Amino acid sequence: MAAGAFVWWANQPIALRESPLDFSVRPGSSALSAAQQIRAQGADLQPRLFYWLARLSGRGTELKAGSYEISTGMTPWVLLERMARGDQTLLSVTIPEGWTFEQMLQWLAKAPGLQHDVGDLTPEQIMQRIGAPAQTPPEGEFFPDTYLYARGSSELDVLRRAYQAMQKRLAAAWAQRAPDLPLKTPQQALILASIIEKETGKPSDREKIAAVFINRLRAGMPLQSDPTVIYGMGARYNGNITKRDLQTLTPYNTYIINGLPPTPIALPGEASLQAALHPAPIKALYFVARGNGASQFSDTLAQHNAAVARYILKTP
């Protein structure tokens, strides 16, 4: 009779404070301790009965710590099986393309369920903790994507995965690059990709924008990219670029410096990496925004001036 009652209990729905109910179990917890933690978080689970269920089923030593979810109708037996498999509830955080390193850190600091262990670490310390070369700033070194994680995961672990993802994507793209590009290293490709990312308003223009910068690098012309100027201005940027800003020397003012800036200026996505290494076969040296997200491309300065007059100055 007792055995029958035990089997009945193991297959009855668990009463929940709310549904679905998220809970977590600490590493190193026994079946009894895990059940006590689950009960304390809002599930009407009998710890000693759950302990015996785990022990008699041979699952007592297989339960995995982490974050889980119980929904209406779930039984102790199903819960035990899920925890033995480590079938955890995963959260996600999306790092958008075009964000800076600082924006990424601020976003991760708000991500729910993460162990926020970056705190006051310097960029150099962050890179050291994730096993990456120290760079200041470590701009553009993390791949913008959606990352899944279990509740209680380390913020540094997400950064490590994003860093490793970028290194793999960059290496693969570099290995398949078009011939005769004026780019000597994968890092230069990453820098150019970040500029393309910030300059692209319409995705179909991406390879053409890449071509303009590649053509300028080949010709020894300054890139003249406003996003690089903005990045170099830092906190001084208030939404506008003045003539004085364009004439102020910073390592990122590509109206003054020759070639590429010293580091990326943002997180480039896969499309920008590919564009930097596979530019469109055009001769354009200039482009200007048309006001609808697209750009107008020109081969000569005269054509470019006419495009500026039409789309920027709005003159006939």
C-alpha cells in the first residue's frame, strides 16, 4: 500500500505558486537539498519523497545544478528526469551589430540571470580573464549575435564565447578573401569591416561601400569616414560633426590620417566581414546618403559634388 501511494505521488502534478515557475539549484546539491531549494522557490514538492524517488530510481547522483522551469501538470518523476538530463531553462542575450565595446558591456550588465562579474574590471583585465590578448580598447573583437545561457552563468563566459566566435568568423573570412586586397592582416580586415558596419544604411549597398574604401586605400586617399571621426571624438560628440571636428587630429580622424584607424570602431557582423573581404567590382571613390537609407556612388569628384548638391544641399 505504501509503495502504491509512493508511485501515485510521483505521478501527480506538482502544485505551484505560479506557472511557469523558474527555479535554480546550487552546484553540489544532493537530491534532498535540491528538493528543499525547489520547495523554497515556490513548488509544493516533498523533499524526502523526492530524495527517495531519486535514490530508488538510481538518479540520486545524476541531478545537475542549474536553472529549470516547472509548468502546470509536471510531476515529480518528470522533474527528476529533466534534472538528471540537465535539461535547463536557457535565457538569451542579443548583442547587436554596430555597437561599441562599452555599449555591449552596459547591455550585458542589464541581462537577467547573468552573474555580473565584470564590475569595475578594466578592458585589459576583462581580456585577461577571458584568455584573450590585452588590447586597448578591445573594440570590435566580439561577434554580435544571440547567446544562450543558463541562469547564474558568468558574464565573462558570454564575453569569452563572443570573443571566440569573432576570432573564428574572422579567420574563416580571411582564409576565403578576394585576391589582391590592400589589407595585410585579419585585424585590418576587422577594422575595415567595422567602418563598413557603421556606414551601411541599406544592406544591398554594403559591398559597394566596401569597394569605395578599398579603392581609396589602393589610391592612397584618406577614407574620410564620419563614423571614425565620431568614434575619435568620444564623449565630445553631441550628435553633430563640425568643420573644426573634421580638422582636429585624432588617431581615428580619417579625414586627416592616412589609411585605416588603429582599431575597429564597432562590432561588425558577418555581412560586413564578408563585404570587407569581397568588395563589389566597381570603381567608385565616393558615396553620399540619398536620404532613404541608400547611398549614391560616384567615380569622380565632379559626380560626387553633383550628388551632394542633389541629396544633401537639395539644389537643382
